[in-house]
Amino acid sequence: MAGVFVDSLYDAVLDCLKVLPVLFLAYLLVSYLSHDHSHKFGKFLSKSRKTSVFYASFLGCVPQCGFSSVIADFYSRGKVSLGTLVAVFIATSDEAIPIMLTNKNSILYMLLLIAIKIVLALIWGFAIDGMVALVLRLRKNKKQKNISNEVLNEKSVLIEKSEKEICHDHEHEAEEHEAVEGRICHHSHEHHHICGHIHTDDCDEACGHEQSCCVNNVFLDAYYHTFEIVIYIFVATFVLNLLIGYAEFAGVNIIEKILTNSMYIQVLVAALVGLIPNCASSVLLVELYVAGSLAFPALVAGLTSCAGVGVIILWTKNRKKPLQNLGILLMQFLIGIASGMLLTLFF
């Protein structure tokens, strides 16, 4: 029993030392891209609403959850569409990419994972924006039709009036026409805000990081994130090694018994784990996959529903609309399940 503990501890430390250089280089790149104090990134997305889904699908693939956090903040401010938010959430793999890079046997599947997530992000992002635009168009047409009917009814009443009141009626009709146009303009203004976004002129942009790590020195920021993730990797690896070691000592592989009984159960459990708004969820999923206890479709399902700290930013910045946030979270979960189930046909 003591030997299992020592071996698990030794393997966990060794794994952390192996991933340390790759993690630091990856987070150095992320820190450089994320610390955009001139806010050029936010302005770029705000001016490119029609193509922002495309950019978000690729930016989400950058390791860590910095871009998902930034775009979640932009969404709460009404600067990007719902499709853009969902696209970056789907594309985000949090800490999965750096960890898979350290395992040479997983590099090919890592590239496949990135490609699948980009395709899913593009499909769902554009589809959601298309559905939202269709709903808004139908609502606008319905309102304009109701207003037109009101105008016709008002004109019918005016026509029936006597000739003695024609001059007065013309003047009255002009006033009513202006009122109708005011209502149309008002409805059109409401159309722009019907998406539920909070429109504000506030130019303050969040960098997407926690307050404690928002530093000007990108090297210190990369060091902070590397240290934090190495701790997560150590804990996850050590616990998994302990479970596997004690299970093998007892003659029963508990993890395999739980996860490999059914591929569909794997997909459901992994998608649920991915909803945890923390780096630990992606670390756990990848460690299980590398250990051979989690199938590739389940890994895709879990990492598709995973958006890391971006979920926390969404609930914090968009806290006045909890039902909207809950709907986005449910959508993310269902997309993860659907993606994983689809891949079971091929893996």
C-alpha cells in the first residue's frame, strides 16, 4: 500500500516536470496575445460582427480560456453576437492542448481535436446567429404589420368624415402620421435591443484574467498560469494514479468499470464535467484520456461543453439575465453531448 502511494507521487512529479517547459511557452504566447491594453482586439470584433464567429472559432483554440473570458465580457456589453459567444465556448479547450502536446502519442489526436472543434464552432455559431436573425426579422415584420393595420384603420375613419372638416382632418392626419412614424421608429429602436444585450458606451475592457494575474509583465503572467496549471496537473495525476494503483492492488479497475461500461455514459459524464468553470475539468478529462480510461468521443464532448473561466465571466458580467445565462449553459451542454454521440459512429 505504501509503495502505491510513493509510486503515484513519483509519477505525478515526473509528469509535471515533463510538461513544465511546454506549458510556460504556451502561456507566454497567451499572455502576449491577451494583454492588449490598446483594446484593438475588442474594437476589431465590434467592427466585424458578420465575421466575428469565424474569428472566435479560431481564437478559442488558443490554449487557456483567455479569449472565451474576453468574448464573454464583450457579449454582456452587446458588442458580439450570441453565435460568436457560443463559437468561442465550443472552440475553447482550456488546458487540454498544452497537456496533449507533452504526450507524443496524443499529438495527432490533438490536431484532430482542434479541427473538429473549429468545425463545430463555425457550424453552431453561424447557425445560432442565423436563427436569432430570423426570429428578430419575424418579430419586426409582425410589429410593422400591426402598425400598418392601425394606420389603415385610422385613414378609413378619416375618409368617412364630412367635407366641412377636410382641412382640419388633413392637419389632424399629418399629426397622426407623425405619431405613427414615431411608433415605427420606436419599434425599430427596440429591435436593436431585443437581443437582450446591455448596450453601453463604457469603453472599459476586461482582459479576461483574474484580478491577481493581470500584470503588465507577460513573463510573470505566464509564470503564474504555468505554476497554477502544474499544481492542477499534479493533483489530478496524483489522485488518478492513486485510484488506479489501489484499484489494481485490489484487483479491480474502478475507473475503467465506471467509464467504459458504455460509450454513451462516457459522453454524458464528460459533457457534465466540462461544464465545471475551472481549469481542473479540462485537466481531468485529458489525464483520463491519456491514461486510456476515456474514449476520444467523450473527450470531444467534455471539451466542447468546456469554456473554463469564460462561464464565470458570463455569469458575473451578465448577472441581470440569469435565465439567458442558464440557456447558454444548457445549449453548451447539449452541443457537447450531440458532438460526442455523433463521433461514436466513427470511433
